Amino acid sequence: MTLAWRVTAILVAVSAAGYVVLDKFVIQPLTWRIEPGILGLYAGLIAFASTVAVPVLTFLWLTRRLRPRPATFTLSADLDRPAFVAAESPMYRGIATIVFMMMAANLIPTERVPDSYRMRLSTPLGFVPVLVVEAAVLAVFALALVWLPNSSVRLTPTGLTVRYLLGSRSIDWHDLFPGGPPPTVRRTMPLRYRGRTGRARQLDVLVYTYHVDREFLATVVRHYAERPEHRPDIGTQTELDRLRIGFQHRVRRPAGAVTILAEAARSRPMGGN
């Protein structure tokens, strides 16, 4: 996530928490005055549902331009370590931050003031400190979530690295089994590879969390797993242009991913390949 998206997620999350508090202390007491009582009940349920729907839909609207996933990568800013990078989409972590902040606000203990249409903080001392601590922990976690390291998929001349919020997994190209991943993937991209002990292992990459066309990513990974002669050019603008052209041809004229990318390679020779 970029700094702008981190700040946006935090602002929406804090606003969502404030909306929950407003609903608890102001909106819900107003619904108690509605007659008949069944209408007040429905109004209260709608108001409660809006505390979830409004912040989430607002963030989805703000990130609407990120929904079309581009069939391309970004180039690594580190010129000494060229790579193609599929960056994380801010949508999912942003929504998670908003949800955790709303959960924290909902943990604030409240009670109805007797014989009135008002709410107040709960007075029993037994469970109140526990709920307050839980709410504080959730709020801190929600705010910290957006500042964790970005996850990404990095393709380098030697292999690919999947970076998570905490930790990473690297696989050399020569360890990937040919024939995969399949060009059509939905939520996960299965990568079958040879582990350190020589046994076959599988890594399921959550491709839906990255801001890249899923079919494009799977096609490119399969291409480099089966075409080692193109690996040295990974991380260059020329190679990225070749991949784009190859994928566009594949979309227009469905065929094997490797075959189409190979045709693009012949039409745009690079570095003697």
C-alpha cells in the first residue's frame, strides 16, 4: 500500500468507528421513540446495518479505479536488482482495517439510562475493563495493519519471491515444475515446485490480493518456468513490453501461453534471443 492509501484507509476506519459510536449513543435512542415499536425496531436494524455498509461501500468507491486489474507489472526501483513486481492491492487490507476498527468501537460497553431515551457507558465494573482493553487492542491492531510491509510477487532472473505481511517464500525457476500454473486461476495460483529435499511441494499464491491480472501473472510465471532463455531479461522495460504484446495476442487469439509469448519473442527479438 502506498502512503496515500494507508492514510485513506485510516481515515475511513476512524470515521467508521465514530459512526458506530454515533449509532450507539444517538441514532439508536432516536429509534426507540418511533411508533409503532416494530417500525422502530426495523429502523434500528437498518441504522446498525448502515454502520457496516456505509464505511465499506465508501472505501470500495474510493478504490473503484483499482478494480480493473492491469495485465502488466511495475519495474523494481532497485536498479541493482531488476525485477517485475505485482504489488498488493490496497482494497483488502483497507477493508480489514475498517472492519477491525468497527469491531473495536462495538466493544465499547453501553447501557440504557433507566426511564429515558438515552445511552451511557456501562457502570458494572466486572467486565467493563476487559471490554475496554479488548477494544483498545483491536483498534491498535487495525491501525498497525496498514503499516505492515507490503505483500507482493516479485519475478527476478533467478526465480520468484512471494512476500507476505510477515515473511516471504522464494522459489528458483529451475525448481518449478513445467506445465503450471494453469492459465486460468481464480483466488489462488498453485505453484508446484521441488523442495530442498527433492520432494514435490505446492505453494498457493492468493492472487486476488494483488493488483495484477490473474491470468497474466499465471501465464508469465508458466512462461519463465518453461523458457529459461528469457529469464535474464526479467526486470527490463523491453522484456515487459514483450510480455504485454504476447498476452494481448493470447487474449485476441486463444492458444497456449508459451506458444503465444514465443511468437511475440520472435516478432521482437531481444538480446540475441
